[in-house]
Amino acid sequence: MVLGSSPRAHIRTRLAALAAAAVLVIGPAVTACGDDGGGGSESPPPVPSKEQTSTPTPTPTSAPPETAGQPKDPAAAEKEIKTNFAKFFDPKVSMAEKEKVLENGEEMRPVLKAFSGDDRGGKVSAKVTKVEFTSPTEAKVTYDLALNGVTALPGASGAVVEQDGTWKVSVKTLCGLLAMSGNTTPLPGC
């Protein structure tokens, strides 16, 4: 309390502060509903934050068998993703087999040849450590890329897509790796 002020002045000050806080919290919603746009020199009302305008999404306690963001069988899809990702990066796997686990494999043959033809391409392997489905036919993957058995790129990000019933390494992932390798030759599809 300020010296020389009455107790009522102190209460009025606190009430004014509470009213101002209420206007800041409630004001944008009331203004948005009742503002006819014919105001004088007043500044526009503040834009509500994302938290004020979005409806919270309920979090299910157990996921239904098929959700909007996952394939019908997420466990089987994850297993196939890990297998096909490893197959794609396995130097012992034939070019024809790699095409089968690469998005648009036949069309991407020149890019795949450039990747496999790189001296390091024959010494690379990959292991998926995390799969995060973003839709029933797409997922982000985190993987470790090894060169000659030594992890060279831990925690790398990539993507996979389901195409023709098979989970495949995305074109984006392959083109991203080629760009990181220093290959500046423009390749069709990248």
C-alpha cells in the first residue's frame, strides 16, 4: 500500500488490475464476435494465439487398429520398412532388387546407378532405428548409416513410402544422400 493512500484506493487498484487482466484474456474473443469494423481510431484487436483458436485433439488411451496416420498393421509395416531399408543399402543386393525397394525404382535407375557406382556406395549399410508414420502410406525414419561397418552418419533422417503394396526408400532420401556426397551432376528425378 502506498503511504498516505486509503485502503479503498488499494482495493480499487487491485480491482482495476484484475479487470485489465480479464479484458486481455476475454477481450479478443468478445471483439472478434461483436466488432462491426466501424471503429474510430482504435487499434485492431490482438490476434488470438494458436492455443486460443485451436480445438485440442483428444489423445486416445489405446490406438484403434487403423488410425488416420498409420497403416492397417503398423508393426508389420515397421518390420518391412527396416528390412527394405537395410536391403537398399546392402552392397551385396543386386541393382534389380534395389529398384524394387526404391520409390519409382525403374525411373530412378540412373540415380541408383550413380549412388551405387560411387566408390563409397559399395561400402555403405544402414540400420533404421526409428519409424514414425505420418500417414498410412508414408513414414519418417531415423537411421544410422555406416561406411565399412563404422557408423558415419548416426541419427540420419529419411523417408519411406508405400508404393504398389511395398514399403520403399523415398526418392527424397536417395537424392539427399547424393547431394551430401558432393555429386554435383544433375540427375533425372532429383
